[in-house]
Amino acid sequence: MLNQRYAVIDLETSGNNFNTDKILEIGVVFVENGQIVDEYSTFFCDTDYITPFISELTNITVDMIKNAPTFKSKAHEIYELIKDCTFVAHNVSFDLTFLQNAFKAYGIDYTPLQKLDTVTLSKIMYPMERTYQLAPLTESLGIELKSAHRALDDAKATAHLLLSIFKELSGINRHTQILMFKIAKSLDSDVASLLFSSISNTKDKETHDLIRIDDIYVRKIDVHKESTYNFKIETLYEKFLKYKNFNHRDEQLELIYIIYDALKNNKKAAIEAYTGLGKSEAMLIASIVYSDETGNQVLISTSKRLLQNQLFFNSVYDLLKSSNIEHYNISMLKGKNNYVDLEAVNTLMKLENDNHEIMMLKLKLLVWLQQTMSGDLSEIDLKGPERMYYMSALNQNSQSNDYFYKESLNRAKHSNIIITNHYYLFNCLEEIPTNHIVVDEAHQLKGALETSLEETFKYPDLKFLMSQIGLDKKDQLLTDYLKHNNSQNGHYFEAIISEISEHIDVIFQSLNKNEFKRAIKYLNFSIEKLNIFINMLFGTNEFQNLFNYLHNYKIRLSKMLNALNKDQFEVKKAKNYTKTILTVQKDSKEALYNKAQQILSQVLISGTLEVKGEFKHLEKWFGESPFDQYIIRSESLFKDVELFIPNDISDFKKTDDFMLDLIDYMTILLESKHQKAVILFTSYEQLNETYEMMMDTDLFNTIPVLKQTPKITPDKLLIQYNQLSRCLLLATSSFTEGVNIENTDEKIIFLTKLPFPVPNKDNFKQFYSKELPEAVFIFRQILGRLKRSDTDKGKLILFDERLLTKNYSNAFLKYFEKDNITHQDRYTFIDWLSDL
């Protein structure tokens, strides 16, 4: 198959309906013998209307196609060009089905000899990519895409992607390719043909960078040797600025020296440094210079795994690259469950299953294990069914193979700098005692540590895990067990499984209604039934996998029962009980407190640490010895960011009236010259209600409206937003974490509400120590999306007058100039917009 001729095709269409929408443009690139040999493209004039969204996405207008040929006049010519080729597209089902329907309308029956989907192949061969949309994927792989959503340019990029996939496949060792071929035979015959062709061209060769564990090849993990570079703060800093083309900031250099001084002299420092200062690079430079001078290890912790990854893969890379350093002894360490268990992978591989998700998971894992240097599961971002199938395999084993975690831990023990996250910090300190720690986003540390000492139980997880035992499918555990034992007990076992599954419904219904005694009753029932099931397995044949699975399930239920009996739990309720979450709490605050006392130098950094002008709240968590306190301000931080707070909007408790006012302000924006804005909500519920109300009007028919959902990642949504020059994006405040709004120097964000609830008399203490700092941080993070460079200008429209009336106002507004704050009505808003 590798030696065939490929027609790589992309269509731009007037919509997604195969029967009613039309092809606007076709691009075909021909690949043969490992290179591009020809191309073809044309517009079609089969429609006289293109929706604003399609026109905005593709830059194709009616004027561009009005003099083009019809599809009918070109159909036979295109058919003759591609009929003997393997059909290739990025999302082949869309392009192929659309083209087949178009051909069929003119009497052409087209079925390609073979077809390949570069989306499917990319998911297999590039399992660590964050998105498989063509534009960001090709950018990540260094493939040129001149104009996204134009047919010929997309086809060219897809052709280069195909060749890149072929090259990547040739680097997979022959044994693994054979395993992949056996899996792919049930997945996709054309993918299997490609693998068979590749196997024929691949010889067995010795692989020094791989080791074989059971039947799987994985990449070796090397421990870097210690080395000294005689770093100097100023030299490292100036080289970094030059490499990134950044301006020198006295405040950033001041922050570096404060951190360095605390590390060197075993001090405790609490530092509030403004958003956008460059805290990540500052703490890295200070830590690297200190560790290089003394040989002492420094542990850096940041708030989330996402930020931990950004710090390790982006900031560290840029810093070392700027000084031409190829390797420095910096490692990343996460909790044990974040690393792949090779025993679970082997269990997955033995499953005889033609389920699409399982087969794709197997293929991805086989490739990834030869690529990954860490075994960190976040690299392949298992979601939904993939995650649950992996967890199911994990639960079937009585032993684990923690090769990657042990190697990562070993590497971390010998590193100058360790980068971890707040959720794993406590465990990290237990595994690797250290005397020097730098905590980024320190205002989130307390909450993260508390969360790390909790365990959550969700209805979908427990139901799915129970469903994997039954008789319905050939791959399920009970079916496999009965192949080796008396099948007469099968229906009795299945009755037990069915009963426990029903109990799970009752348990979560009870939790959602605060009927905890009833939940305890049915947990006891379920555990009793599991004990009966488990006891009947002893002395039978091939029972170990089923036994391990049931035993692990019983442990989960026992944890829930124990927490309910001891009143160490929290229930997050929902309208639908299936979305109810039970959180089990562990009391380890004292252990955390004791750990903090043993660390010689502690540096806490955040965009918001002080509360009501002081840092006293830190002592309750980080120890009694006082912190040296620093506040690094920038008087001009938000100089070019203006804030508008409407004084003519309804109370947000009056939902419909509030949403109507919000929509009215959006229409005023669209009537001005500004055609692009992000509207941030504090909940998906309010977002969806506003979106539905918008769609009920005719006011937004001429502009694309993008909407965030729990299933769409901020990265994917941001790609769409940045590609469009006119659109509205409805999202939650979580959308602003680590994203960069591009394509405009004049950015506009609507914020419907300050990101915290109105405090009541009972929780004012928690409000000032936890909720206020977190809300201020999110607020400044949002402002940081408006002001990313010295030339950026931005406008924030806040629909929450509390910012001006409450005694905590200054915590939000202390960096703003008075002249940049406007509190007026919608008529003034029109003039205010024109000032941009």
C-alpha cells in the first residue's frame, strides 16, 4: 500500500448537510513514491448564498465563486483523476461522503479502492498531540499551512501530514508493528493494509533506546549526570530576554533576587507579584543559579498539572535554549497514578475485543510507549471510554508494574530542580525530603493540598466499572471466567451484578436527597453481595482477574461506607442524581503542617497573596515562623485596559431580565466597529440559557457565535476564535487559564459576574482567607488576557456593581487608574466603545 498513488482531498462546503449543502471548493494533491507529484483545485458556483459563519471561516464569498464552473461540469474530470487512487482526507468520512453524494447526483458511482483518514492515523502515530484539527496539528509538527480552511492549502498540508505519518511508522520496531497489525485488522482494513505494507518494508533491528517488558517495547529513561555551569543571574536573565525578544523589567530582576536570597539564606518569603511579570522564568532562574552554586536541590510546585507541564516543557526549554544548554538536570514529578501501569497495558492487550475505543487505545499506547520519556498519562489525555477501559484493566491486576513512576522518581532524586504540582506536593516531600521549596500560585496551595487528600466517587464511574463484569459482551470478565468453569452459576452471578448496579442508583439518589442512612444501608447490601460473589470464586479455575476486579470494587464501596459512617464526606448535588459526586475527606492537615516546619527555605509567590493588606492568613497553614513579605507592583500594569461597569442592568438574581440586558449590550457592541468579543460566565447553566435566548432572536444571524461546553477544551475553542476575524465566544471563566487571545490588538471581554458567591454571615472567615484571593486571581488572570504585551489595549465590561460598593473593592482595582473606570449606562457605553 505504501507504493500506491494517493489522492489527498479537501472540500470546502456551504454546510454539513450531505444532501442539501454544496461543495464550494475542491483541492486534490497527488502523492506517489513518497513525494507530492501533482495537484488540482477549483471553485464551484452551485449556490448563491454562503452563511456568515462559513464565509468567515473559509474567506470564500459569493463574488469569488459566481463565475466558477458548476460541479456537474467538472464531475467526470475529477472522477477520472481520482478513481484509481487511495482516497485520503483529514476526517475522511466527511469529505468522501460529501463527494460521493455529489457524484451520485450526476450518475457517477464512486467507491475508492482504499481510503485513509489522517485524523485516525494521527491519533495513532502522534498520541501526544493536544488536538487533531488540521491547522494546530500541522503547526505542531512543523508542516506549513498557508490558509486554513481553503481546499488546496488544506490538501497540501494533509499530504505532508500523510508523508510524516509514513516516516513515523517506519521508525516503529517490527515487533510492535505486528502487534498493531493484529489489532487494526478488526478496526479498519485499510489501516491494517498500511501496517502490513510497512511490516514488509521493516527489518528487525537492535534498538538501544528501547527495552522489552513482557510483550511490549518501551523507551528507556536515562538519569542525567550532574553538571556545573557557573551560572550568573544577570547573564542568564539577559540571554533569556534576548532570545525571547522581551524587554528588561527591573521588577522581574528584583523578584529573581528575592527568591535567590531566600533560598541561599534559608529564609521564608511571601511575595505578591503582579500578573504578567514573568514569575515562572524568575523562579526558574533563581532556583537554577542557587542549585548550580550549592549543589542543593530545589523543589518547585505550581497549582495544576497543566501549568506544571507548561513550566517544564515551555519555560524550561526557552531558558536553557537561550543559553545554548542542551541538557540540565531538571525533572518533573507527579503522583504515582499519573504514570502508566504496564501491567494494566498488558491486560488491555490481551482483551479480545472489536470495540473501536479499545482498539484505538491499544494502538495509541503501543506507539506512545516507544515515544514517551516519562510514562505520564497526561501526555495522551485519556478521556471518557478510553480512561474507563484503562481503569478497568488496572482493577483486574493484583500487582502493578510501576516502571515509569519508579524511573521518574529515581531521576527526580538525582535532579538539581524538581517541578511538581500542589496536588502531589505532600507525597513528593515524603518521597524526596528537601530543604528548599518555591511555590508558585501559592494562594491555591491550601485548597489543592486539601483536594489531594480527598477521593471522589462518581456515579458514571461506578456504573461503568460494574458493567464490565456482566455477560452481555464477549470481552467481559464474567464471560471469560465462565469459559473455564461451570456456566450454571453464570445467571446467579449476573443477578448479583444487576442487583449491585441497581443499588448504585439508589445510593446516589439517596446522597442527592441527604438520605445518608439509606445510602449506608444499600452500601452494606452491595458489599455483602460482593463478599458472596468473591467467596464463590475460591477453588475455581482462572478466577484471579475477576477476583481482583471485584476486590478493588469492594474497596471503593468500603471507602464510601467508612466516610459516611464517620461523617467525613461532602456531597456535591445536582438536578440529576447521576451527576452527584461524593467526596471522601482525609484528616491530614497536621501532617502537612509538620512537613512545612521542616523546610528551611520556603518561597511563596502569587499574583494575589495579601488579604486586607496583610499576609497573616498564611501562618495558619505554612507555620508559625514569620514570612518576609514583599509586594511587587506596577503602576502602569493596566494602563491601557479600561473597565466599564453598567449602572442600568437588572439584578443577576432576576435571571431573564439580566440576560436580556446582557444581550442588549452585546448587540450594541456588534453595531459598533468592534466585531469580536469573549463573554465569560460563572456557570455553564447561565451560559446555555443566554445562548438559547440569543438564538431565539434574529440579532446574531450575521455573526458566528461560539459556545464552550464541558466536552470542548479551551484549546480547541481558542483555535476557532483566533482564526475568525468576526465572532462572539461564550465561555466560562476557566477558559482564561493559560490561553492567549490573538488576532487583535484591541481585545474585549464581557464578565457577567465576579467569580465568587455573595458571602453570608457564617462564612466571612473563609471568604477573606480563600474565596477572595482566588476571585482576585481569576479576575487578574482575565485582565491578563487583555494585556499580553506593551502594545495591547483592552476593554472589560463587568456586569457586577459589587466591585464598586464592597469593602474588598481595592483588592481588585488597586492597579487601575481612576480615569480608566467608567460606571454609566448603555448610552455612554456607545461612546466608550468608540474610544478604542
